[in-house]
Amino acid sequence: MLATFRVNWIILRTCIEERLVYRADFAFGTLIRFLPIVTQIFLWGAIFGVYGSGSDAEQVELNSYTYPNMVAYYLLAMVGRAFSSMPGLADGIARDVREGTIKKYLTQPIDMLGYLFWHRVAHKLVYYIVATGPFVLVFWLCRDYFDGWPDATRVAAWVISLMMAFLVGFLLESLIGLIAFWFLEVSSLLFIYMMFNFFLSGHMIPLDWLPSPFSEWTQYLPLKYLAYFPAAIMLNRPDGTPRIADDELYWELGIGCLWIIGLLIANRIAFARGTRRYSAYGG
């Protein structure tokens, strides 16, 4: 147990140091990612402005969202996406399988999925060291769009949901990458996943905007935990009632935990069976 902890700590520390080597480029790329937030706020302002004029636009309701609700939702969804996005993870696993470099995980006492997990933890830690300032500034400038802080229980549930978003995002992408043991090229599958992810995670629009029965179907998918669920925890409807009731909150957190366990088991099965049939080409 102590040896495993020491190995994981070394992996985490090394990956953080690796990220900090190119800290200027990393910081610049992180700041550039905030530009779409500004354009999206103006976009929703234009959409709601079609149905109202001046201050009336803020009172217009579209699918139980006012303009301030929509801006608050988008900002919170962006926080969830910052935790759940895993750029390059599936492609990296597929490339290791295709080129044979995955052999280093099979010949050394290092678990590949464990290494990739701590590598992503390091990435997120460095990302938020850089991004905390811009996030605080954006939320402060947009503070009037929020109704105020919810109670401590919801804040705690929101923090837990962000951790769940990270785990679900990691496990989904790593599972797609592990398909490379059977199909060496997964770029098409990854494109399909990203397309569904964009729509069904709540990144583009809130999931309760989808028409029935699609809105009900999405509630059974793990994708909602990537963006919609963390945002909905913190938001109220225009009448002041929470978008996710207290009794639903614990139920949804429990379902999210079950998805994480299921995806973890699927990853372990895919890795075990994949390495069993792996022929170590390339490298």
C-alpha cells in the first residue's frame, strides 16, 4: 500500500513538473479558452433580445430560463467542462497501442490506467492554478446573473459533482482509447463521441431544453454528469425553486457513483482482455 502511494505521488509530481516546463505556453492556451465565454454571453443576449427589448429581454423566459439564468448556467457548465474534458486521452491510448509504445506499461510495474489518471490529475491541477484567476474575474463580472450562493449542502454536492465529472470524463475517454486493442484507429469513434458529448452533456444547451422523449432519455446517460448536472445543482428556476430538488439530488449523486463504478469495471475488463490479445507491433 505504501509503495503504491509512493509510486502515485512520484507520477503526480513528475507530471506537474512536466506541465510547468512549458508554463508560458500552457497559460496562454488556458487564457485563450476564455474568449468563447464572452462570445457565448453575447450570443445568448442576442437570442433573448429577439423576444424582448432592453431590460425586457432579461424577463423573457425560454423553456423556464431567463437570460440571467442562461448566462449563469453557461458559466457553471463551463466549470464542469473544465473538469470533465480530457483532450488527447483516447488518441494517446490508441497511438500507444498502434505504435507499440504501450509495451512500457506491460513490462514495468506501472498500471497504465493509474498512470494516465494521475497524469490527468496533474494536468487539471496546473490548469486551475492558471485558470482560477480568470474564472474568478469572469464570475465576479457576471455576479448579477446569479441569485446568490445556495446552502452549504448544495455547494458540497456541487464540489462532489465536479469530481464526478472528472472521473466520468476520464473513464469514458479511456474506454474509447482501449477499443484500439480491437480497432487500431479510433478517431471516427472519438468524433462520434465528441459530437454526442457536445449535445447530450448540456454543453451546448441545457438538457431540459430537449424535446420529449429525448430529454427523458438523456437522464439515463452518464454524459449529463459532464456539464449539465453540476450546473443544475447550483441553479434555481425563475420562481426560485431549485432545478434539482433535494430528494432528487442524492438520488442523482448515487446514480453518478454507479456510473463511475460501472465505467471503471468496463475499463479494467477492456484493458485485461485487450492486453491478452495484444501482439506488440511497432515500437
